[in-house]
Amino acid sequence: MSDEQRPYRSRFAEGSDAFPLRQSLRCRDELIQRGIQLVLSGILAGLLVSFGLAAHRLFVHHRARAGVWGEILLMGVVGVALALTVRRLARNLFAIRELFGEWRLWRTRARTGWDGS
């Protein structure tokens, strides 16, 4: 896919050193970083769900001694943290999808020897 057909400009082509192999390696490194962030965000989301369920069971078991507002407040905080984590997960997924396209483009240019001039 040529640069004219792409809806966005490559973030890796901004400098004067748009050497295709270098840009391909930079894109690969960014993909690895985003993949690690995706895995860690997924683990965090799972831990938040687990913590929320455990806290709910705790409040149900000790309902006579604990107020309802404590559970509502705690579940609200867990819900906000979970929503932000899921948002981060979604953004990382979209960034990875975009980066795969960039990586394919730069890898093809590096293999064919096309340097853009």
C-alpha cells in the first residue's frame, strides 16, 4: 500500500532518516512493546475482576457489620479502574493493528530496496 493510499502518515517516516530497514526495526520494537503492554493490561483487568468478586463476597458474608455504601463505593472504584484498563486494552489492540500494517510496509520496502527517492 503506497503512502498516498494510506489514511495516515507513518509515524516512523517523520525524520530525514527514513531508511526502510531502520524503520522496520523501529516498528517491530514498538509492536513488541505494545504486545507486552497488552498482556499486562489483560492481567490487570483479570485481577481487578477477581478483586471485585472477592470484595463482593466479603461484603455479602459480613453484611450485618458492613454498610451498603462501603460496597457501592468500592465497586464504583473497581468499576472505574476496570473501565480505564479495558479502554487501554482496546487502544493497544488498535495500535497493534495499525503497527502491523506499518511493519509490513517498511519490511516490504526494506526487502525490495525501495528508499522513497
